[in-house]
Amino acid sequence: MSETRVYENDGGIHCIGNGMLAAYGQGPNMIQVFGPPYSSPSYMKLNLCDKSGLEVISRREPQTAVWHHQLFWNGEPIGEMVDFMAVDLPCMFRMVELTRPVVFSVEIEKGWKICQNGARYQNTEVIAGILAYADAGISVYEHAPYPSYREINHQFLALGNGELKGDMSLVLKEGVSLLVWIGGEEYHKCIQNTEQALRRPPEEYLAETRKWWQDYSRQRIDFEKALPKDTPFREKVLAAVDDTAVLIKTQQSAQGGVLAGHNYHLAYVRDQYGTSRCLLKLGYLEEAKKILEFYFDIFGRYGKIHNAQTIGDSHHFHIHENDNVEITGYLIVQAFDYYQKSGDKAFLKKIYPMLEWAWFSQVQELHENMLPFNGDETYVAGGILPRTVLCQGSAESTLLFLAAGERLLSFSKAEGMWDSQQLDEQWKRFQTVKEQYKGHFYPGGDLITNRAFSQSQKKRFLHGVCQNCGSFGWNELDESGYYLCRNCFGAHKEKKPVPETYRIPSVKLMPVYIGSSLFQNEEIEKMVREFMMCRSDSQEKTVGYDKGILLYCLTKLHMPAAEKMLEEVLEQADGTGGWSEYYYGKRPAGTRYRPWESGINLEAVLEYSMLP
């Protein structure tokens, strides 16, 4: 059972979600509440006020997303709070039982209007009601101005013994109380959902929620039976399975797309890849299929996919530089991963038009038989690589092109998806890129991260991040050599960026992780050893899946350092059981409770733990 001490903890964040309504908590504090749909802005925070003498221990019920918060005052227990989502309603409950009053601050987020409407429910137990609403046009994503196409409404209710004061402090007194959060988009839906939520006691909803989650947990592989009894750190591995299965499911929307974490209320293509691989490893084939169905639905509407897209029945594209590369490779490989596990040829053929589009999107971007970087590529987005490399050849993007091509072209030939002329043309193109790959990115037996094109082919305009002020939108290539927004264009005084070759150690692990056949075993082992030599306990920034992919590679190559790395990967998870977006040494940074990093790391843990 996962446990964290809130005021002495590691800052871990957890999610409670049912595909419609989602909330991110940090111990007993609700730091975000939003939905439906999952691509919506958070409308409120709820934080415990008096920390002096108050301690909270938070834990999750195994095999569920039900969270318990035990409250102590100067070491003595004073009550408990239980958080959970209803099964079929966009509704979250917090059941509270206290022997001493506690105070919460209620903070309504910027851009929301409120009215106090508790009296309308004709219930003597309702002590406070806040209707928060926003007109159509409110941004659904804090990092870019993507407006909601409709109004959004949320109801917050407090029932029991207490009061909401004028300074928006909520006092819950001794006895039993109940807090309820209800969503509904349009006003009438929110009110109807609220009325339905109040028709039954919360205990009935809790029983249904427990059963739903226990059924979900039983659908995965029974690792209690599958793992050998002498598996190293066996209990920690089993706990990580349960933690990550819940982590992913709470953040998977009803539409199938999975949130990228509390900072990113969108579905990112790359993030879905590692998440999907983990779901397949756990035996959740339907959840993995739903991710592909989500993207195929969007492709059917718009004929394209971008770096990220909003979740719901209407969509915004979050467009980064060079979106036709990297994510398109991941999309193809993800589809064939699912096909390999499920054998569902009919579904693969159904989504084939999307995969065909993803292939030709990459073909169009080939320059000197290399692909450039995607603007939201892990190392670029994290500041590990400068954005000035975006229009250079990328070892990782090009490797994904080859991994995708091996699968797609073989399937297309076997199933007669293309005529012979088109198939021959694409095989020749694929073979040329493959034959030149090592010459481009593996000079002298050293895998480099980027390679400047001999003849620059920079586009005039790119949608993404200004390389001066960091704003997001359309940018134009300035005479300085930088892509700049309208405000910075013509005013950049720095010298033109000088091409530099980078050697990011993590790139050396990708051939094994994505199943590339490009390198021989001895070359792969050499790259993995080189990566390990570069590792240190310094405070340098690393991506959150570094250790997981290293464990995966060590396991696949049967290298002796694997068990030690298994221990490190398990120790890196925080008190909620989730992994973080980045780490400075052992310190988590960026977005917590991430499906992408957690999925990659758990898959690696299971790859090692299930060795015969």
C-alpha cells in the first residue's frame, strides 16, 4: 500500500480520475480539479490551512484509486478523509470524519466566475455550495491559448457540520461531513449530475468504485503468480505494478487519450507510446487499443495528427516544430506493438490509413536521408539540447523512421496494401536511409545525437517556441539564424548559431528500446557500456526514464549490472508510486506522476523480473 507523509514528504502528486472528471492531489490537498473533458482547465484548489501540530498520512487502497488521509494533531489521531470518484458520473467524493475541527482554504482559479448556490438543493446538510463557471473561450491549456468551444460548469458542495466563511475558508467541525465535486460542461448537465450524485449515500458510490477498480485490477496479468518467488525486490515490484496500473488508468480519458500529467492536460503522441507499451506488458490490451482509437478518430476528422491534441469531442492541435517526424514514427511502432500482442489484424488494417499518412509525412521531411528533430523532443523540451539543432539531422528521429519502416513495409507487402511500384519505391528509400545511417550518426563507432546538414534546408516559418523569448506560436527564420516570434524578429543581436555535435548518452539506448535491427549485438553492448561510464551521481538534469531504458537494455543483453539497476529504478519512484519527468541526481523535477516515464520504467522492471 502506497504511503506518504504530507508535511514531511517528497512532494509526490497523485491522480484520481474516472475518464470524465480528474483531480490531482498532493496528500490531502486538491491542487487541481477539472473535466469533463480531460482537456479542461482546473477550476479550484482546496488546501489544509493550519499546519501547526497537524500531520497527515496519505495512502492508497491497493488495486483501487481510493485514497485515505489519516489526520493527527500533535501525534493523536483526529479523523480520516476518504477520496474517490464515482464510476459513471463526473463526480468526486471526500468522506470526512473528525473529532477536532480542521480548516481548508478554497481557491478559485483565475478566469472562473462563481456564485454561492448551496440553498438550491433543499438539503439541510448542505453547508456550502459554490458553482464555478466559465464562458466559452476560456483556455483549456495553461501553456497555450486554446479556447473552450463551450461553457464549463462545476459544482462544489460541502455537507455536514461546518461553514464556509467570507474569506473562502471552509471549516469542518467534529462529526461526519462530505465534500463533493461535480462537473458537467453545460450548466444544465452540471445541475443534473449534482442532483443525481446526491440521490444516494456516498457509501454506495464507494462500494461501486471499489468493485470497479478491483475488476479492472483483476483484468491484468496475475503477477503474484507470474513472478518467480525468488524475484529480487519482489514485493516492491508487485507494488509498482499496482501503482502504475492505477496511475495510467486514472489519467486515461473516456475518449482513450492519456494525460501527460498535471501540467499537461493534453494527449501527447510520444507520451502515449511508452504508456501503451506498459499497458501491453500489464495485459491491458483494451486500454492500449483505446489510445490508438483516440488518434484514429482525430485522424478521421482532420487527416493529420500533431505533437499533442486536446481531449474531448472537439480538438485543438498543439503544434511544435517538425511535427511530421519522431511522433509519426512512434505512432507506427505503437500500432505494431499492439498488433504483435493482440494479433488483431482487422484493427490494424482499419487504422492503416493513419499509419500510411504517418509514413509519408516522414518521407516528405527526409533531407540528405536524415530526419530533423521534433520541437517537443525530450532532450530539446528539457533544455538538454538547444533548440538551434531542430533543423539538423536527428539520430533518434531517423532511427524511429527505420524502426517504423521495418514493420510497416513488411506488413504492406505481406497484405498487399500497396501496388508493386509504390512498394518498391518505399523499400528503396528505406534501404538508402538505413545504409547511410551509420555514416551519418555512427562515425568511428560512436553514436552521436545530431548531424548538421551539408546544405541547410531550413523552413521560413515554424510553429513552436521562439528561440529568443520562449513564447509559443508562429516563428520566422531571422537573418541571425534563429527562429523568432513577431516581437523578437529583427531584434536578435546574437551571432548565428554554430553547428555543434552533441553526444547525449541516452540516445545510445534507443536502438534496443525501439527494437532496431540496425546494430550488431557487440555494437549495442559497447553503446550500453559507454552510457554506463557516463552515468554519475551528480546533480545534472536527466530524463525520468533514463534508468528504466538502461535496465531494459541490460536485461535484453543479459548484462550483470541489471539487478543493481532494478533496485535504482524502484527507488526512484516517489511515495505515490509514480516516476517524474526529470531528475537532478536523485531529486525529482518537472511533472510528477507521469504515465510516460512510469510506463517505461515499469515495463523495464517487469522485463527483468519475468526472466525465466
